[in-house]
Amino acid sequence: MKLHMDRFEGQNAVSGYGEDYVAVNGQPYRSSLIVFPDRPVESWDVDSPERLTPESLNLFADLPLEIVLLGTGPSHRLVHPRVYAHLSAARIGVEIMNTAAACRTYNILLAEGRKVAAALIL
């Protein structure tokens, strides 16, 4: 699905996604990634929800974020709360959904000016 960008100048926004890619500002990525509004897109070495560990999410713990969106691939998968408990303790919300929903939600929160990041499993 291609998304239209009209309010995200100077920020990283998801511009499209499909079964095997996520595009950020028109650049397609074909492996798991982390998206912040104002930082370079980072590759992420998590390729399935089963491989998530607390360490997989450590980079978010010390950042001034309100919420981290965790995209679990093509389908919504449950993640044990102990995996993200340290983020909750740091008062960072974690929302878990399929990757397509995380892409759409990221753009909505970005447009609202929220302090958001997306960790997207492909």
C-alpha cells in the first residue's frame, strides 16, 4: 500500500508497505527496521516476534519517547510483557500490532507531533 505524505517535511514517515518491504520517505527496506521521526532509519536484527528479548528494545529505554510501536510481521503476535517491561518502567508505552498497522499508526502519531518510534519486523 502506498501512503501519501503531506505533513512530514523533514521527518521520517512511512510512505508505503507491502508483504516484503516498508518504505520510509520513498526508500524501500526489505528487512526489519527501526524508524524514528528525526534519526536515520536503523536496521534491526530481529526477524520474528519469537526472537524478541528485552535487549532487542534497549535502545528505546533512554530516549525521550511516549510510545514505541512494535510491528510483529504480517499478523498480530503476542509478546510476553517481560520483553518490554523495562520500557513500561521508563514510562514509555508499547503498542503491539501487525507491521502494516504499526506503519499506519506511526504516521498518525507523527502527524500529531507525538514522540514515537516504530520497531518493524519484516
